[in-house]
Amino acid sequence: MEMNVDELVKLSEAWLPVVLEYSGKLTLALITLLIGWWLISRLMSSIDEHARSAVRWTAR
């Protein structure tokens, strides 16, 4: 029984290095996703403004 408790304690402590190893990668991936989302939003808004001005110009 003592060995099982020791194994459980080791397993419960083993997740911390894994979290520390991948948290930086996950943070970088999320930041990259947010920057990409922002850039696409800016691009789409620019295209929309250009299209609206072209429609206004042709409607004259």
C-alpha cells in the first residue's frame, strides 16, 4: 500500500514540469492567433471601406 501512495504522489507532482514546458508554447500560439485575427479584421475593414467608396463613386 505504501508503494501505491508514493506512486500517486509522484504522479501528482509530475504534471507541473509538463505545464511549465508547454505554457510558453501555448501562450505564444494564443498571442499569434490574436494578432492574426486582428490583422485579418483590419484587412477586411479596409477592403469594406474601399468597396463602399467605390460604390459611392459609381453611384454618382
